[in-house]
Amino acid sequence: MSIDPVDPREASASALLLLDHVAAAERAGHRRLRAAADHFHVPDDARIDDRTAAALDSTMRATVAGVDAGIRDHAARLLTSRGEAALAQGLRTAGSPFDRVVRAGLFRDAALFGELYARVRMDALARALPVTVAAGGDGPTMVARLAQASDRLIAGAAVGMLAAQARRASVVDGVPAAVDLIRSHHARIAWWVAAALREMAGAGDRIAELDAALAESVRRAIDAQGELVPLEIAAMRLALAVEPQGDEVPALLGEAIGDGRLVFFTAIVARASGLAFERVRDLVIDPDSARLWVVLRALAVDRATIARIGFALAEAEPVRDVEAFADRIDSIMAVTPGAARVALAPMALDAEYHAAMLALGAAA
């Protein structure tokens, strides 16, 4: 049997390709094994359910797509204006950078992941809340009513919150009209997206020109981001303008939860308690809810309002167990506002200090 001769140079090249493939497969296998081990050892109470995971994936994709669209389009226009039409076309036709930046670990940043995860949880809870219509029936909802207030500061803040909510919900051709993240989160995503586009555009020896266009486009996007007010900040501005005092707090909380305005509900609690919005949001999305009840008792919220809030959250998320809440309400009301404030004092500390305390406690 004869065997056709093979050019040694071709054999060498194919062997190198095979060895490179083996090395890449080895790294991929190790990565999959490590991910599987991490997943296996996650405690049951820390696992993300399939619906939340799907919503989180969708939010991440939309966020990257929104940032990508602005950077890619502006960079391509810059390249075209600079006589780099072929490079601009390569950039326009490059695929989505999403898979690349996810594999590289973009969303492993705890602060960025935590922000998107909390938004997904808040959105799901807010949509599922049983909305109750106030007596009278046809009047404007809570925030819309505040937008008509005679106090110009309150009215302006309410209009700002409504605008922020509409902007977040706005989608054009499947891409968010705006990505309303704080500057540091937006900048992280923008630079990672630019780095991925750099790899995918096929710039060859024109890489310096591509780098210049991408960097300029990222800086432009980050600067423009300062003009957008995220919904959470808009809600805090409204809570600051309203400045609820004492007995006004329970009524506002009851109306906010009945209106399905969970972000504004969170902002009212944060403003009244002096805790950071993010800290209170963590309590609101926690199915255990124990810390939330203690915060509300620190604000001297009455039994009827706590019951209304507890039953609404349990209806929105059955895992909260409405019967267990009913059994617990006497214990909740037995906590005095003074004792509640003492218990919550560590939560009012600097966020990193508090996080370090929790980490040391978990490792003890």
C-alpha cells in the first residue's frame, strides 16, 4: 500500500495547529470543570432560579448591546471620516462582543453583577405586586400625582423619576435607548466592549487607527453618561424632595407598595432610615425579609402597614411564605423602634467596613 508523501512544512504547520488546539481544549476543559465545581458547591439558598437567570442574561445582553451600539457606530463614523472606510466596514460587520466579554469575566465584578442582579429582582417583584387602587378610583398614581404638586422641587423630582422609568423601558430595534448605569459601571462595560471590538474588527496593520477611534468613542460615551440619571438615583431625589416625616412614612410606604412603585418604596425607606439605597434594596429583594421588618420597626411603622407590605411581597413572590409571615407579625411588632435602631446600627456604617465585618464573621 502506497502512502502519498506529505510536505514536511505542511505537516509541521498542521501539527502546530493541532498542538495549539489541544492546549486551548485543555484550558477550556479546566475552565468548565472549575465552573461545574463552583456551581455544585453553591448552597441551595444562594442558587439563582431559572427565571431570574434568564432575566439576568437578557439584561446583561441588552446592557452590552446598548453600550456596543453607541461605541461601534461612533467609531465607524470616525474611521470613515479619516479615510479608513475598509476598517470602518470591518468594525460595523464584526459580531456581538457579548460572549467574548462574558467569558473574559466582565460580570464577575461584584459591584456590577450585584447592580444588575438587584435590578432584575426588583423588576420581577414590582411587576408581580398586587396593585391596589386608592379609594376614588380614577385619580393619578402616586408619582404622577407628585408630579402635579404645587411644590416645584417635588414636582420636578417626580417628573425626573417618571422620565427615568420611561427611558429604562424604552427599546429601539431590540437595543435599549439608553444604558442608565452609574459612571463607573458604564465605563467598565464600555472599555471591555471596545477591547472585544478591537479583536473582532480585523484591523491588521491598521490597529493603531482602530485603537484611536475606539478610545475616542469610549470617552465620548462615558462623558455623555453623566447626563443620564438612573432610575434609582431619580427615586432617591424624589424621596429627598418629599422628605417624609414621622407619621407620613407609613402612609407613603403603603401607597408606594400599593402602586407597584418598589424602587420609590425602597428610596423612601432609605431616606427615612439614613441607610444607603443599595443596602435597603438588598433587604427588599431578600425573601427572608427579617431585616426589612426590623428597618420598618426602626421607623415606627405600624402593624397594619407592615402587614400590607408583607402580604403584598408574599403574593408577588410565593417563596416568602405568607403563612410564616402571619405567624411572625406579633414578633415583628414586639421589636421596639429603639431596639430596632440598635440592631441596625452596623448597617449604617461605611459599606466597605460593613462588608469586611460580614466577611470576617463568615470566616469565623
